[in-house]
Amino acid sequence: MNIEIEEISKDFGTTAALLPVSLSIPSGTLVALLGPSGSGKTTLLRILGGLEFPTAGRVLFDGSDATGLSVQERRAGFVFQSYALFRHMTVFDNIAYGLRARPRKSRPTTPEIARRVTKLLELIKLPDIGARYPNQLSGGQRQRVALARALAIQPRMLLLDEPFGALDAKVRKELRHGLRDIHDTTGLTTVFVTHDQEEAMELADLVVVMSIGRIEQVGKPEDIRARPKTDFVREFITA
Amino acid sequence: MTNAMIIPARRRRLRSATSEPTLVKWLLIGLCLAVLTVLLFAPLIAVFDEALRRGWAFALASLSEPDAQAAIRLTVLVAAITVPLNATFGIAAAWAITKFDWRGKAWVITMIDLPFSVSPVVAGLLFVLMFGANSALGVWLVANGFPVVFAVPGIVLATLFITFPFVARELIPMMLEQGRAEEEAALTLGASGWRVFMTVTLPNIRWALLYGVLLCNARAMGEFGAVAVVSGKIRGQTTTMPLMIEMFYNEYLSVAAFTMAGVLALLAFVTLTLKSALEWRYADQLAATHRH
Ligand SMILES: Nc1ncnc2c1ncn2[C@@H]1O[C@H](COP(=O)(O)OP(=O)(O)O)[C@@H](O)[C@H]1O
Ligand SMILES: [Mg+2]
């Protein structure tokens, strides 16, 4: 699914989190929103997911206006910064949550849900942890469970807020490839937020560099490296 | 000489920085126990001793007297109405305060504590002023056959007011700490607001909620001041257990008074036991939360 962001702005009371920004994301791309803390990356991601509504501007999914769609209608697989796994549910129940929440007529049967959850656990390479609770998992395992839970609803896009932020360096590297693999297998349009330029450059097809509420440059990693458009971009990617 | 000075210094190092010399420790513990004995255990024993002075049969007989029975029934009725209502209000208030941002929120948080800071007698008087014979509303209510003051509705209102903060105050810190992320995750997975509440919010607060409900119930059954003012103390009609205890006592029916006091004391005891058991569970759960 391609995503079109047209002149989106967002104010929180008197602070402007996003100045009007526009961005076009082709279907199937893996996009990194890269910028320092407070530059509006999370806000933009939450607007795409329907968790926040823009003060002005439009969002188009496959050409049709999605600005007014509710969170539930967006069907965005969202991975939260600290994963937000349901702490009182097992991993299995976490992943099954979205399927069970469907209206009765489109809800899969119990065996079908079990089959899909098992498949997702295999996809994230953790086939044996279905019965565990989130607090019995390592950080990396939690991240992958959050990803599986988001994928269970057969989302139209994948949105991840600092998916590697809470992990130590070694796990980070491993999971980068994990995300790349999952993106390539599912073919989903994927947007992830990061403040780590190396991560963005290594992983993404398209990098969006943001400063305070503004998009500074959009381009392929190698283009941004070769031709930074502004001083801000130059300083940020060499830092 | 030098050796003698070095050794004690070493010993002192080994003790943890916050520990006090043994003598101070035992003095403090002793003081604590003495205060507890004088202020809590002794009176509690005295209550049961006085109640059972003429034996179990006599004590239990005093509870089966019609006035005593009416008081017990009324107290249970009032608690049965107010506790579920305040549990609902408390959840609603905590939900609104912790999951949404709106104007006047800080003011509402302060107001939730009002029943704790106002004397219960003053609270009772407020209801008498609002619904009593001196107000137009009170006159109208009586004329239409629904008296509030000196009747059960007044007792329910006063108890609602007094016990309002318990559930909300238990839930707000816990829900603030848990944040909104799990709820938002459930929404992105397609769940409706109601479903999110039932499957995510409620299970996450269940121990704190139960704890708040227990405290709320103990106070609903034990409230004296506010209820005394609004009830008019009509024997057999508007007399709750605490009021009945006072009446029995004033009439020198000390076995009856202390037996009923013993029943309330037992309730407190059960509440405290459950509360400790819950804190135990809930501490576990909180620790799990922090490991996240
Ligand atoms: N709910 C909110 N209320 C008020 N201000 C907010 C809120 N969310 C974000 N902001 C502000 O918007 C700006 C951008 O925040 P954010 O999108 O979280 O940045 P980033 O994810 O790039 O660190 C920051 O200045 C932040 O303080
Ligand atoms: Mg952020």
C-alpha cells in the first residue's frame, strides 16, 4: 500500500510538533524516519496509525483519503517503543488478541487462530514461547513478539517506533536483519522511527531526515550520504 | 592501644550504613509494640471481653433482637448500594484522569480528596441543608413521598460522599504508572473501546481495585459522623450498626453494644487480612511490571 502525506501539521496546545510536512511512500518500501529526539518522528508515526489526528493536512492510503479513519479502521500493525505487550496475557494470547477482537462474522475459528499464532511464532523464530508471560522474555524476544502481534491482524502497513531503542548493541544488530527479513517476506510498506543514523542507513530503502517538526531531506541512504541537502543533515549523519 | 582503636572501627564498617546500634533498635521496637498494645490490642481484647462477659449465648441473643437485626440489615443494604456505585465512579474517574487529557483535570483530582479533608459531621450537615426541611427541595421531596433526610436515601448519599475517594485513590497512581501504551496497542489491533477496557485495563488494575473496594466497604459499614447527622437515628428504621452501638451503650446495654462492636471489629479484621494477602499478590504483580 502506498502512503501519501499531504501538508500534515500537528500542534499540541501552543507547541508545534509538526510544521506542514509532505511525504510520499511507495508501496512495499522500508522507510526510516530519522532525527534527533523531539523532532516529531513519533508524532508523524502516530498520525499514520490513527493514534493522533493532524491539526491540518491529509493522509492518503492507496490514493483514498484516510485522514478521518479511526485507529481500528486503519489496520496498521503498530510496534510501540517499549513494546506495550499485554502483561497479564501469555505470548500466545498477546498474538491472538487482534484476531479475537474481530467482529464475529470475520473472526477466525479457535483452531485457525492457533494455527496462525503458531505460524507467526515460527516467523519470528521463537516457536516455543507461546505459554510464557512478557516478563519472562528478554528484550529482543519481546520486540519480536510485539512484531508478531502486529502482523497477526494482516495489517496494511507496519509502523514501528524505535524498535531497537531498548536493546543492547549485539541484539540490535541481529534484530535489524530480522526486521529486514520480515519486511521482505511480507512485502508490507514499513515505516520505522530511529535516532540512530547508522541503523537508518543500513536498514532502510528510503531515509527521511527530520529536524524540529520539519523534513530536511528524503532519499536513498547512499544519496543522503553523498549529497546532504542542508547543514543539519550533514552534521546529523556524520555525528 | 592502637589495636584497640582499629578493631572497633572495622566492626562498625561491616554494619550496613542504615542500621542503628542494637540498643536503639530494640528500644524503638519496644516503643512501637507498647503503643500498639495500649492503642490497638488492649481495646480490641476489651471489646470482645466485654461482649462475652455473660457468655456466647447472651451475646448472640443481643444480636437477634429486632432493633439490632434492623441495624445490621440497614448497614448491609447501605454498603450493598454504595460500594458498587463508588467502585464504578472510582473506575470512571481514574480512567478519565489517567487515560485522557482535558481541562480542569487538576481541579477534579483535588476534589476527589475533598471527602477526606472535610469533617464527616460537616458533610452530614451539608446534606441536611440541601435536602432537609429548611430547603425548598427538601419540602418538595417530602411532599412527594421521598424524604431524603432522616431516611435511608440520606444515609446512602452521605455514605457515598464519605467513601468516594477510596477506589479512585487506589487506582489513579497505579493507572498513571501503567500509562496508555497497552490500551493504544489494543486499539491498533482493532479492539473497541469497551473491549479494551474489559480485556486490558480491568485485568491490569484488578488487585488494586479489589483493595480499594475492601477499604470502601469497611468505611461504608463503619461510618458514624456523617450518617449520625443525616439519619435522625430512628430506632429500627434509620439506625446503622455504628449508631446502634452508641444507642445500646447509652442505654447501659453494654453486652449488646460490645457484641455489635465486636462484629464491626471482626469486619475490620477480615478486611485487613484480605488487604495484606492482596498486597502480597499485588506486590508480586507490581514487581513484574517494573521488570518490563
Ligand atoms: N501528547 C503530547 N502533548 C504535548 N506535546 C507533545 C505530545 N507528544 C509530543 N509532544 C511534543 O511534540 C514534539 C515532538 O515529539 P515527538 O514526536 O515525540 O518527537 P520524537 O519522537 O522525534 O522524539 C516534542 O516537542 C514533544 O514534546
Ligand atoms: Mg519518539
